[in-house]
Amino acid sequence: AQTVTQSQPEMSVQEAETVTLSCTYDTSENNYYLFWYKQPPSRQMILVIRQEAYKQQNATENRFSVNFQKAAKSFSLKISDSQLGDTAMYFCAFMDQGAQKLVFGQGTRLTINP
Amino acid sequence: GAGVSQSPSNKVTEKGKDVELRCDPISGHTALYWYRQSLGQGLEFLIYFQGNSAPDKSGLPSDRFSAERTGGSVSTLTIQRTQQEDSAVYLCASSLEGRGFGGELFFGEGSRLTVL
């Protein structure tokens, strides 16, 4: 079974700093998808960024980028120029190409301080 | 609607009672998921519906939990004889694509269940 591990339960940085959230996963599959979701206090999960395992190029979305290391099964999220609105729980998630369910990590609570 | 709608937003019930949680997915989305999120925890997969296929119920924690999806749209998650450990936020999500496409899941705001 696939597992997703986020080793940082909580992180805190100052506004405008860069922060990196860690995620590792375990799978025997070769084709899969990786995601970072954000859950602000409002509770609604929002997709931040998505990576297809067959693509070597790291995905980027404005201030958000990933460092995807397939051999190491690592998928970290970098937030540049962090903003107060980035304060949220961040979940790393995995979906293999043949399956239908998204497997989530335990989450990292990120706080951006003014 | 514009997004995934869940009701009720909050539900307080007594131990032993049955509860029903409703999810109205985004129109046209063929895939529908239920997840459970206990306090401060990650999301635990419960069940997945894809079109007219048989649902994947592999995540349901006990036979007290069941779900149905009528007409390929609205879904109801039912918990019978609720226990205190059932207290959690129940999240519903829908997706345009189904199996293997790795598409984005769109989540509702969840139903917070408290069992006294």
C-alpha cells in the first residue's frame, strides 16, 4: 500500500521568507501523480500544485514550486515570498495511475508571521 | 452549483443515533469521494464512486458506515449507531476525471460531526 509521510508537523516563518515543506512517499508503481493541497482555517481543501511522475520538470505555480526527486521518492513544496494568506495546513498526496483514491500525508501546519 | 456543497455543516448527535451527511458534487463530475478528517489529522479515505461502476468501499471503517450515490450525482454517507470515535469532519470531493487520470479533486467545506 502506498504511504505518504510529512515529517514536519508544524513550521513557522516570517512574511516574505521562503519555506520548504517536506514529503516522502512509498510506492512500487512507476506512473503516478503527486499533489500539494492547502487547507486554511475555513476547512476547504484547495489544490496548490500537481506533478505527474513521468515528467522530469518540476511543476511551478507562481510562488509555489516543487522539488520532485523520483528516485528518492521525495516531493517537497517551496513557497517563495511567503504571505500571511499562506497560513494553513498543507497536505501532500499521492495517486497512482491505476487507482482511484488519493492518499494523504498527516499534514504540516504552516504559520506565516507578520 | 459552483462548488461541492455539503450539509449539514455541523451536526451534534447522541451516541447510538444514526446520522446522514449529504454531498452535492460539481455538476458533470463523474467521480465522488468521501474522506474523514479527525482533529489535527490527515485525511482518511472512506469510499469512492465513479460513474456507474461499483463503488470502492475499501476505506469504510465498519459496517455501521454506508454510502450511496443516486443518479450519479448527490451522495449520502450514513453512520448508524454512532460512537464517540466517529466524531470528525467528513469531507466530500468530486473530480471531472476518473480512474487513472490524476485529476484535481474539488472539496466541499465538510460536515463536522460531534457524537456526545
